[in-house]
Amino acid sequence: MSAASSRKKDTVRYLLAAAVTVAVTLPADASPFDRYRIGAYRAQNMSVVNKYNFNRNWIGSPLMNETDVTSNATGVRGSRMIFTNGIIYRMQNGGYPGRTTVIQGDLRRRYEQSGGLNGPLGFPIEDHKPTPGATGRYNQRFERGSIVWNPNNNQYVVLINP
């Protein structure tokens, strides 16, 4: 077989592989062109769709529509959309209106163990950032504190602001 013929077959295989489609069942009232739709679920805010698109390689599939929530710690209103590997939060009011953040992995587990929105931390105010000097570990800031990696005991620690 010639090199040109081999390249042509490889190109055809690539195009066929790229043509794979995923079937999603949409509600009867949904438009397939709805820009707020993520899979079979719907976001309320374009910032949530954008945050999903930026993190789509790891955040997984949505498990529910974006829903309105209120932080018991601060009274701030916002919304969240839960995915298999993370949660996207959006603040509606308070000190960071319109801020959209994502929380995942061990930080998400520690946040939920501390009560999540019903606990003392409130909404996340920024995405996780690498912990200096701790490869593969992250810190994340919230309205009323932080979750940080403690290298002395190899655990995430919740720090509440006074």
C-alpha cells in the first residue's frame, strides 16, 4: 500500500471516529438550540454554562437543573448546579454578586462535611488554587473562611474567619 493511500485511510478513520454523536432526550418544551442547556438539564445563568464549558473535561455530567439556594451562614442568595464530579455555585448578591465558582474532589467533600451552604463558610468565592509546596493539593476561599491543605497531618482543614 502506498503512503498516500495509507494517509487517506487514516483520514477516513479519523473522520468516522469524529462523527460519533451522543443522543440526549430533551423535554418536549425544550429547544435543541437552548444555549442554557447542559445535557438533559438546564442552567439559569450563562456564567454557569461558561464555567461548565471551561471545566467540562473533569466535572462530569449534570445531575440536576441549576437551582436557587441561600447560605445559612451569610444570608446570601445564589444558585448551584450539581455534577457527578463537582458543584458550580453562583452568587446573586452579597460581597461578590455574579461570582461563579466550582468546587470538587476532596475540597468538596470537606466543604460538605462542614455543612456546605448550611455551615459556617458560606459560598465559595474563588476556584481552588494550588497549595504552595504540596503537589496535587489545593486551597479554596469562601465568604467566611478557607479550606486549606495541612501538610503536618495530611488533611484539609476548615479555617473560619473571626
